[in-house]
Amino acid sequence: MRSYRIAAIPGDGIGSEVIAAGIEALTACAGRDGGFEFVFDHFDWGSERYKKTGAFMPEDGRDQIKGHDAILFGSAGAPDVPDHITLWGLRLAICQPFDQYANVRPTRILPGIVSPLRHVTGPELDWVIVRENSEGEYAGVGGRVHRGLPEECATDVSMFTRTGVARIMRFAFALARSRPRKLLTVVTKSNAQRHAMVMWDEIAAEIAAEFPDVTWDKMLVDAMTMRMTLKPATLDTIVATNLHADILSDLAAALAGSLGIAPTANLNPERKFPSMFEPIHGSAFDIIGKGIANPIGTFWSGVMMLEHLGQPAAARRLMRAIERVTADRSLHTPDLGGRATTAQVTKAVCDALAGDNE
Ligand code: IPM
Ligand code: MG
């Protein structure tokens, strides 16, 4: 039997609650399939460890997980640790060295969930956002001098390379080609940013020539927020820079009903390193320990992990179980306006898996 070793990193806040739920559902899914199993190794990396030891993960942390088949990540962030320290100490410390340059964020309105957009239903909002995940505005280039003085100066330089842009464009065009509509929107801001964004547009056009069967268009990021809101059905696959896609994916999640259901995959498409799967909701300190965190974002991330591992039938089965559960409003957690608990939703998904005979 194929056995997958997964590094589970719950991180902070509700991370441990949703990862425990995710492990339960993924274990049930593997059991229902019978052809493979998961072995989870647990890593206590996060803000608590940072406060005690000064580091989010051990010095040889990446070596400990580089041989795993995938990483299941909860969230990173604590109220008493500055956010940029957390991000660079944990999430980016894994994503960047493991060259997980393609961040994939599907958005759909799942059955039973109501979009805040009036009259918009399931089929009209079915997007995948591809986020450049290795450079751009998150390159980490910049500095700060003369701290505290009137002449203090700080820069964050966004950095784009031809290699980085070409590979994310190629990934996005290929993903668009694999979807029925074969439609890609390239998000840009080349009217105001006249160097890197112009190169971004040029490389998009070059790569487009390799994909004559994909229809593509270009959208300025500000106008894109309107198109997502007013004409959601005109979009399918979307590619954007690290920061633009960060912002647009929160909008996408909200338009699909809740940040609590949105999944993400940080992929190293060449499979030289493990890829990382995580819900995008973050650590949500306001609801920590209450048992009401929505585990659907983690389950859907699990679906993406199964696809990546080459278990498409199990991935489809888990997605069917998720949709059966969201369709039942009595199983909605408070972020969706319901009263269900994490445990109830998890049990319902496991029951749906057990009862799925397709
Ligand atoms: C995301 C998050 C992170 C990001 C935060 C937690 C730093 O918003 O994954 O979208 O900006 O990348
Ligand atoms: Mg974000």
C-alpha cells in the first residue's frame, strides 16, 4: 500500500484545531479508499516556540521535512509577535527555500453557501487565482536607515525576474488550458508601475504564444476588483503578482461566502521539494479554543493535497463529502452564519465519506 508521509505544522491560533480536523478527515478519506495511507509527523513550530527559544523552527527544520511527501500547515500569527517576524520566520521560511513559487487558490460558491453578491450563484463564480509566490513585493529586498530620526527612510523594493515571471505565467496558462473554459486573466498595474509590471505584461504575451488554445486578457488590478464584483462570470483562471493576488484572494474568498472555506496550495511544480497546503484564514485569535473554527478550508486544502499526490479519485470523494456537508445549513459554523462546531462538521464529513459509494 502506498504510504504518504505528511509533515503537519499546526502553527498558531486555530491552526491546531483545524489541522486536527484535517488529519481526521484525510485519514477517513484514505481508509475509505483503501489504496493508500497517511503517516503524519507533527511539528510544534510557531509563535509559542519563538517566544521560548527565539526561533519559530529549529535550525535544521527544513531538513527535517524536506523528505516528506507534503506539508499540511495551519496558520501563523500571534497577537504579541509582530506579523512580519512571524511571516518571515515560518511561512516564508518554508515557501521560499522550497521554491513553492506557485500559490494556487480556487474559489467557488459551495452548495448551501450564499454569496454576498446578490443573484450570483454557484456556476457564475468558479475561479482559480494563481499567485506568484517567490518574489515580487514579497522579495524581502529593502532596508531601513536613520531609525527614529526625522530623516528616517525605508524601502520595500518589489523585484521581478524573467525566470520568476515566465515560470508563473507558464504555470497559469497550463492551468487555464486544463480547465474547460481555457480562459486566463493576467492582472497587472503597468499603467503606474512602468518597469517590472511592463516586463510582466511582455512576458505574459510571450508565453501566451505557447498556448494558442488559451484565451487571455489583461486587467489592471484596481479595475479587477470591480470586474470580480460586477461580472464574476467573465473570469476563470487568474494570474497575479504576490501582493496583488494576496489582496484579490481575500476578496474572492469573501465573494464566495467566507474566508473560512478558502484553501491554498503552495506548489513546487518540479517536485524537487515538498509542496505545502493550508487554509488561508489565518490564526483567528478571536475564536481560539471555542471549537467553532471552520475546518472546511483545511479539508479543501486536503483535496488539493490529494490531487498533488496523485490520488484524484480520493480528492473527488473528499470534495463531494465537503459539498454534501456545506449543503446542509445546520452544519454551518458561525463564520457562515450557523451554529455548528468544528467537531460536528468534521464528523459529518467523515460520515459522508463513509457513505459515499460512487
Ligand atoms: C495569505 C496571508 C499571508 C500573506 C499573511 C498571513 C502574511 O495573508 O496567505 O494570503 O500575505 O501572504
Ligand atoms: Mg492574504
